[in-house]
Amino acid sequence: MSDFREKYESLIRLASDGCIIYEPGGKILEFNEGACFHLGYTPEEFSQLSLLDLFPEEDLKKRPLRFDLLQNGQPEIDYRRIRRKDGGAYLIELNSMKLADGNIMALATDITEKSKIRKELSMKEHAIESSISGMGITDLDGTIIYANRALCGMWGCSGGNQLLGRNVRDLFEGEQVFESLAAIRDRGIEYGECTARRLNGSLFPVAFSANIVPDGKNRPAYLFGSFIDITEQKKTLYLSEQIIDSLPVIFFMYDLEQGRISRWNTRVGEITGYSQQEIREMKYSELICEKDRTLALQELRKAVREGKGEAEVSLVGKDGTLHPFYFTAYLIRLGDKEVVIANGMDISERKAAEEKLRTRYQQLQLLVSLTDAVSKANRLEDIYNLALNGLLSTIRADRVSVLLFDESGIMQFKASHGLSDAYKIAAAGHSPWKPEAIHPSPIFVPDAQQDESLKELLPVIQKEGIRALGFIPLVYMNRLLGKFMVYFNGVHHFTGEESQLLQTIATEVAFAIGEKENEIALRKSEQQYRDVVDNTREIIFQTDAQGHWTFLNPAWTEILGYTVKESIGRHFSDFVIPGDRPGSEEKFRALLSQETPYIRYELRFTSKEERICWIEVNARLLSGPEDQVMGATGILTDITERKKNEQAIGETARQLRELSAHLQDIREEERTAIAREIHDELGQQLTVLKIDFSWLESRLSLGDNNKLLADKFSDISDLLDRAVKTVRRMSTSLRPSMLDDLGLVATIDWYLADFGRRANLKTEFIHSSEEFEMPDKMRTALFRIFQESVTNVIRHAEATTVVVELKREGAYIRLSIKDNGKGFDTRSVSGKRTLGLLGMKERSLLMGGECSIESIPGMGTTVSVQMKPQ
């Protein structure tokens, strides 16, 4: 028993797999080094584990260990994942057996690699069975020991695997199968095509490949074959041959071993003129023209080396004619050999088109270069010379020239090539179009000797050696600038392409000339503008939409002392005195918000030296695309001196007005004094004289005997009466005493009635009954204005009615004098020295009032006065 146990323990210890003895409850009793090694534990760590600790918890939940199923001495095999110390797990085969003492011994074998191999074999077997190619295995004598489903179906097996045990010799037609088996034994591999026989006896073509499969000692053991039914391929090949022969392109197959064409379509013979037999005997290179043979050989080698080659080569016909073709060659395998197949497309038309295109492209390149050079030219003379060079290189004319209309509408030479001075002098001024021509067409003369329109110039043309001419108009923005001229020494029929090219060049050059002329004019205009902007004494400015300076001319620095550089970007109000900023900002806001298109006002700026400058602002809105507000632009005018002058003039006017008022007062005082003297002194003396004369007359008895003396007394009495009236009228005219005694209303009423009687006019006085309270000076001023107005009616109006209205309107007293006379144009007298009208207005101003005169020719005149009593 002890010997058995020793052997038993030795077996456990020496086993390479993990061996564990444990109680039915899972406690590990014994284990070998293999178990520790495979699971990564030390013996001490392993002795502390339970068997259940070695398996993933999720696996035990799904499939617990069933110790109760073990019987004494009967092994039980299970496949599980076991967990290493590092947490990793791998697949094991767990072989468990219950020992006589009731404990359990388990042998754990790592089967991870076996599982992978089994899986790979299963996948390969599935792949073989699922393959659409027929696959089979035979012994070395050819007896079939395996056939997949595709192979069975190919040979028409109705059910089961009817091919097993058959010899492959019975499944093929002819002797080729024997040759193939022999070749496989000799070379180890064979492939090709042969005819197969189905189980029902029908024949069909197959393509095959076969090779020897060695055993573990590298000795031939089996034959493996793969077969493809190529019935459809054969049909397709036949159809393709029919198609190839019907192709419009050339097709041929080149045999690399023989160095000859082995297959070609009928198109080859049609193009070259060779018969089928002649082509069969020819070499590949003999069909290619000599200059292209090297290229053709290079591309053939490239096809062999890289699988594809292509080239443009010309086939040479039997009669020596060259036929350009574009060939594409491919290397393919046909059976046991490699061949090159090639197809060629006839490119004769394309070559002709390419040549035409090449010429056109060269012309366009020259045109592009010309256009680019012309657009970069700095002078008009450079444009002329570039145009001449472009014409010479594109059209290849013998002579060329550029002529433009001058300011008088005469065509003049600007540049030429190949023309004599004598010809240019004689031909100057000639033009087939007038300067105002719209959409002029080019004129081409293939033979000048046959053209009647050139009859007058023909001697000059012939002397110059010119035979053909072309007149091409230079038109810019629908304006005829001049013409291009091209000349040929011989007869030349201009093609449509030449015409189009010439017109294209003319368009580009005319555009360049027009733009350059505009540029020169613009540069001149800009210089003039710059001269004006830089030299003007007024500040020209621009702001953005927020009111920041974006442009200022030098006058800004001259007037305010700030440099333009330090001012640009700052807000305009930064330079305005604080008291004027709110109003100025409001006006700019109204402008920039499009409430008004224009603003004009005065404000005060502070100069860099802190000097106050009066500035008049004239600004308008600056708009961009789609009426977008960009800012403001305008002029700032320094009106400081004007303001000083205005103040001086205002002061002078004030002084003059005060002087005028003083003179008016003196005049009124003098008139009052004179009126009083006339009334009191002269009037009283005349009255006394009248009384004394009446007394004298009464004392003298003047009868018929003294009639002459009586008449004389009567005349003297009348003269005294008239003198008294005259003195009274003069006194009243100078200063009505009733104005002081009875007031303005009564005086106007009396004066107007007296005026109407004397002038034979209809008068009306509209007034309220009460007297108006006002200063004496205002009462006098209103009366004098009234007096001057009615005097003007007598002198100028030729009126029949005068209406005077005196009324109070609120705090104001309003006086109006209206007549129905002939009226006058107020504009015609505004600049004349009308002292009466001026005096009325001046009297109103002195009283702080207003005087207006409204008159329309033929509709009378109205004088209105408005004053406010203080």
C-alpha cells in the first residue's frame, strides 16, 4: 500500500499538467507543481485555495460542479474555463475521478491550442464544402476518397457522394487525364483544360489544377484537385471572338514565345490591306511604321513587365499609307502561356483635330500672354507695340499697324511694323467707318487689286507691295477707337478662325487702350482732385457711421493745428466745445439715421492751441451698396473771421439803429416844435391879420365907384383864408396835435377821412372803440408808418379804395393798410434804394416790431405792422 502511494504521489508530482486532489466540498488536499505553474500561484498561496476559487463565478452559476455524479474509479471528463492568479482564464479539459478514500482527483489539461486547431479545421472544411469550385482528393492511383458538394453537382451526382471509390480516369474523355496524372507525379503540380464526362455520359469542358499533398514525413500521400465548369466561358469565348471580329477597333494577340501575332480581327486587314495569310507570316514590328517601332517595342515590354502598356503609333499599310492608332496592351495568361493582347483605336480624325487644337492653343497662349502683358502695360505706346507683336506671331501677317481716331475724328497711325513712312503719310485718315459708327464689322480684302473700295489707294498699296488687307475695328464700350490693320504680300483668303482670332485680339487691345485712356484721365482727374483737396482752405472730411473721422485734408491741420494722423479714428465731437456738442451730435444723428439727407449749421471747434474757431458744417449722407449708411462727408468752413465781421457789423448796425432812433426822436421833436411854432406863432399872426383885415374892410365903404379896390380886398381875404388853412395843414402834417391830445385811433380816423377827400378815394377804417395804451414813441412810429403808406398810395398805387385796420391780437397791436392799386413785384424793389419802405421797416425794428409788405402786380398792396407795447 505504501508502494502504491509513493508511485501515486510521484505520478502527481511529475505530471506536466495540473493535478489536484480535493475533498468533495472543494478543499484542496494535494497538488503538483504543474498546477501552481499553470495558474501562477506559489505552493503556499495554492494550499489556501478552494477548488471553487479556480473557476470564474459566472461559469459556476451557469454550470455548477457536480461531485455527486462521480462514481468510484470511473473518470468523468468536463470542459471548463479555469482562472489564473492574474485574472486571465483559459480552456481546460478537466478529467475527474473519485478515489477509494472518497476524495477526488482532477487532472487539468490546457486545450486552448487544440480548440483553435479544431476550429480552424472546421472552418476550412466548411470553406471547402461551401466553395463553388469542385474539389476532390484521390490516392496516388487516382481513386477518389473525398469530393465536395460542388464537385458532386458538377458530375451530376443525384444523391449522396456517388464519386467516392471511382477512379478519375473514368470521369474524363481521351488520354489527356493520363498525361496530366503523369505530369503531376513528375512536377508535383499540373493545370489546364480537358473534357469531362458526367455520370450520365454527357461531356463538358473543365479547367483544372492539381497538386500532390505530402504526409507528415514529406512523402507523396494524396492528389488534390480543383475543377471549374467552363462551359459558359467557352460559349463566351466564342461569342467574344465574334464580337472582336466585328469591333471597329483593331485587335490582335501577340505570342511572346514565337514573337508573332497569333490572333487578330478582320479590322487589321481592312486597315492595312494585308491578307490573313500575309499577316500570319509577318512580325509584329512589320505592321508599325519605322519611326514608331522603338516606342511600340518599349510599350510591349512594359506590358510584359507591368501588365499594361499604351502608346500612339501609326500602322503602315501595304501601300505605305500611315494610319495613326492609339494602342493599349495587356499581359494575360491563356492556358500555360502568357500572351499580350492589344486593341487600337483609329485616331486619324482626333490627330487632325489635335493638330488644329495645337495651333489654336498656341494662338490662345499667345493671346493670353498678350492680354496679360497688355493689362500690365504702363503706357499706351507699350500696348500698341505688344499688340503688333501679338498680331505678327498669331496671324503671321507680313505687316501690321494700329490706328486711332484723333480729337478731330481723323484716323492716325499710332504704331506699325513693316510699313514705310510714305505709305503711312498717304494712308493716314483712311477709314471704312465713321467715328460715330455703332457695331462696325471687320472688313477683309483678299486681293486689293480686285476691290473697288480701295481704288483711290491702290497705287499706294501696290507701291508698298501689299496685296491683301484686313480692317479690324477697335471698339471700347460701344465707342469706335480706331482699327487694326494686317497686310499680306500675296493674295490671302481670311479664314473664319483668323477672323475670330483677330476680333478677339482687337477686343482685348481695345479694352486695354480704353482702360488705359480712362486710367490716364482718372489719374489726371485724381491729381486735380488731390490738388483741390490739398490746397483748398476748407476742411474736406468723411466719417464712418458712428461719427469717427475717416478722412481729413491738410486744411484740417492748417486751421485747427491737429495732425491728420492723430485725428483719424477720433469722434468729431471730441473737437467741439462742450456747449455745442449736444446740438451737433443730434444733427449728425439725424443725418446718419437718414432723417435728413443734408445738414448745415454753425458750431465752435477748439484748436490744438485752445483757440475757439467758428466752423460752418455742410454735410450729406455717405451711402454704400444697397443704400447702406457708410457715414457722412462734407466741408467744414472756417467762419471765425466772418463771425468777427458779423459781430462788428452787428455792433455797427446796432449803433446805426440807435443813431437812427435818436435822429427820429430829434426829427419828431423838431417837427413838433416847428408845428407848434407854425400853429402858435404863424397861425395866430395870420388869425390876427385876418381879424384886422376884416375890421379894415368893414370901416371902408367900398361901393361901385371903388369896385377895383373891393375886388382886391376880396382876393386878399381869400388868400388869408388859404394861408390859414395851409398853415393848419402844414402843422398837422408835421405833427398832428390831436395825436397827443386824442390818441392814435382818432388821429388815423381824421387823417384817413381827410386823405380820402383830398385824393378822391374810398376809405375805410376798421378799429375797436377803445384807445390802445402804448408808449408815445410807438404811437408816433405807427402813425408815421400809416402816413407813409397812404402817401405811397397817392404817389404810386393808382388805387380807388384804401382799407386801414388797427386791432389788438393778444399782447400785440397790429396795423394793416391795404389798397386795390396796381401793386408791384416785391423782388424787383428789394435791391433798390426805396427809402420809404426801408424807413417803415426801420421804424418797426426800433420799436421791436415787424413790418411786412405783400404785393402782387395787378392785385394791390398790403402793409402789415406788428408791435408789442412794453
